[in-house]
Amino acid sequence: MQIRDTDFLIIGSGLAGLTAALELSRHGKVLVVSKQEAAEGNTRYAQGGISCVVDPDDSMAQHIADTLETGNGLSEEAAVRAIVEGGPARIAQLEAAGVHFEHRSDKPEEYDLGQEGGHSRRRVLHAGDVTGGEVIKRLLERVRADANITLVENWLAIDVVPTGWIGLAGPNRCVGCYFLDKTTSEILAVRAPATILATGGLGKVYLYTSNPDVATGDGIAMAWRAGLPLRDMEMIQFHPTCLYHPDAKSFLISEAVRGEGARLIDRRGREFVYDFDPRGALAPRDVTARAIDSVMKKYGDPFVYLDISHRDADFLQKRFPTLYKTCLQFGFDMALAPVPVVPAAHYSCGGVVADVDGSTAMPGLYAIGEVASTGLHGANRLASNSLLEATVCGCRCAEKISKVWKNNSVDGVEIPRWECGDAVSSEEAVVVEHDWNEVRSVMWDYVGIVRSDRLLRRARRRIHTIREEIRSYYREYLVTADLIELRNLAAVAELIVRSAQCRKESRGLHYNRDWPEKNTVADHSIIQDKPGGPLNLE
């Protein structure tokens, strides 16, 4: 088995991972691993922008207050403050890297700031309606030009390597990761004093999602198998407005459209969100998604409408060029008529327990971006705080690692060869495909926007059975990319259900019909299995 060595191993090539890579390249050799092409991931599809206080009429205190209010008691104020206050410096760094944020046409010296649900001010910087794509493009240009950074595509992480798994004495620490080279089907290992999980989200655990196919919860599953604590996994954010069309594949319509005055109306033309929140279409995503779900179920409607037809085509083409063009391709002119929309799984507010600097419970292993639970989002994410968290925490993580990485020496550490045993190549890929579809259907039907104890029990039983089948399959057959992702997806699904069953209340993104009230005390739901134990093949 090939073993490669590097100073810093970064698994994931989104905003968080690339930020950390560029900062760490000043201190040593960096290896960035992407499971597909480097640009593919949730960052690329982030339309709205990056929330940051840059307007003199805004304040850090107000941004912090908006984030805490949206987080429904589960956000950690110290983490919120650190990330919000770190924003301006990171915006300056992104601009230095070539990212161009829009400025007002009437006042070119000022940013053209958007407003989204939950924000009390306009504070969302954007690059048209393709902010994430612009950010990734510019950072990848810098990464590819950096002699200290090696970028590898089409490697899929299998498991991180804690010393407790390989029988080394002393405190449990991470010394690297196993990978599957999807091009050659070979398994290899990377040995590193510092490993960063920047693997992104888990949206593909649901049947309908705004996330790309790579969002299979790999980092969370690997961290759980390594014994790290996970927090608030039940807090799954459903984006309220994805385009309803059989060929649109849940194309996201940015919350910024509502920030520019779009209304949410039902098929009878009624602005129904005011029945749920006085802020109407600018209410936070948990409220808005539940309102849409409620109306759809009440009337048996397959969708609701997003209406911004009061704005002319010139404005829409300038402010939302990609959205406008894409809607036209599917037969909808936003300037002339309402657009049909439905909610879809969008963002995981829970994840691997980590500090703002990415530190986890295991020395040598860090988590940043959507895979991490830093305390910023709590029970619900404030719109456009995700890219803010990614860039701030990516930078803070690099700063932390630069000071401590030499304390986790991997000199002389032998990572065991990957043992295939009696495993053979599978000729029954249909089994993987079937389980993949069933996990996602179960999660959508039973663990969606509105839950109940009965539905959660049913989901737990079915997913547990599927995971038993996957365990058997994993032992009997040689690993493939599809099998690894299914294994992770099913594990994450069960973790979400377990966390949801632990929460005997409704708070933020978690709404249970059997527990409709919010508890007086806000508690986190924590899952930690087999900390520091032997290799967990779950």
C-alpha cells in the first residue's frame, strides 16, 4: 500500500479547506484532497453571499444578536462573536485574492448589500448571484499557483487513522487517513501531523436536496467512527425555496430574492407566511420552511409560489442573472409570473464538536466548515453565515495548527496496510443502489421538516436494518466509491434519527408534533460512541 507523507492534510476543497491550505502553505507542505473535481461542493453553489458587517449603520452587536436569535438558544455567544468579528478581515483577504463583490451603481464606494431572512439589516456581500462559484474560482487559482500546496482530485476518504486503532501507546491522536483512489481503485494512506476535515455537508441523506452529489456526510461519519462527539445532528436546515420542476434537480432560488421583495404565496394567491411570523417572507428559514410544508399538506398542493413579478426584467437580470436565466430555461419568467417552489434539505447545523479554530477532542484532527459544530448556528443557521464561518474558521484553524503541529510528530508511525481479507469484487451493485434510494426516501418521509415519535421510531428500525446489510456487504466485497458513500450516508442518517429522538421538545429546525413546546432550558444533543476504542467497522 502506498503511503504518502505531508505536513498538513486537508480533506475537502471548499472555502474552509482552501482558506486553511493557503494559510498553512507558509509553514510547510500541504496536501488538499478532493473526492471529485476540486470546484465541486456546497461552496460552489452558494448563491446569496457572505454576511458581514461593513455598513456604518450596521453593528457587530446587531449581527451577533440576529445570529443568536436565529439559533434559538443553542448558539454559543463566544463562538458567534469570534466569527462575526472576524468577518471584515476575511472579506479583505478574499478581495486581495481577486474576489469581486458587487458595489452600488449610485454609490460605487459602497457595497451593494443584500438582506435575507433573519437579518435586521442589509449585510450580505455578493458577487452577482454566484458568490460561492466566484470565491472557489479565485481561491483555486491561488492554490494551484502555490508551490507548497498539492491538490489531488478523485480521492475519497475512507477513515481517519487514530493511534488507538493501530495499537500505539499513549493518548489517542490522529496520524492520517486512508483513501480510495477513484481513478485506479487503489487504497492508499496519507500520514500527517495535522489532518483537517473540511468535507462539507450531508444533504444527500435526503431524497430532495439543494446539495450536489458529493454531500454524503463523509467527515461526520469518519469522525463518529473514530469516537469523536457529535452535536445537534437533528438540526437539519431545509431551504424554503427550491425550483419545482421535474428536471430542475432542486435548483436553489436564493433567499436574497425575498430580500429584494419577493412574496411567498399559496396557489390561491394568499401570503400565508404572515400566519406564522410577522416578518412574512423574511422570517428565518425554519419558520418559512415549516409554513410552506404546512400549507402544502393542508391543501395537498405540490408547491407554493415565489412572486417577484413586481420587479422588472432589467432589475432581475442584473441582480440575479443566473437565477433569471435558469428559470427561463425551465419555462418560468420571474418578471412576469410567480415561480413554483418547494423546500429541500440544505444545510447541517450540527456536526463534529469543534472550537472556532477547528480543534476537536482528538489531537491532530480538526474540523472546519459545515462538517463542524462550532456553536455558531445552534438550532438554525442565519442566512449567509455559512461562508462567513468557513473563511473565518479556516483561517483560525491554520493559525492554531501552525503553533502546535510539530507536537504531534508522526515520525516512525506505521500505518497498517489495508487488509482486504477474502473480499471479492461485487457483481450486485443494484444492492447499493437500492439501499441508497431507500435511506434517502426514509429520511425524507419520516425525518423531514415536521417529525413525530412514531415516524422517528419507524425510521430508526428501517435504517438500522439497512446498516446491517451494508456492514455485511462492506466485509464481503472490495470497497468502491459508491459503497463508501452509502456506508457514510446510512451512518449519518441513523445519527440524525438518534439525535432527533433525544430531543423532547421543538426548537429551531427540529419540530416534533408530539413535543410541540420549547423547553425552558436549551440543551445540546450529544452522541459519542466508542471513544478511543479499536477500529469501528460500523
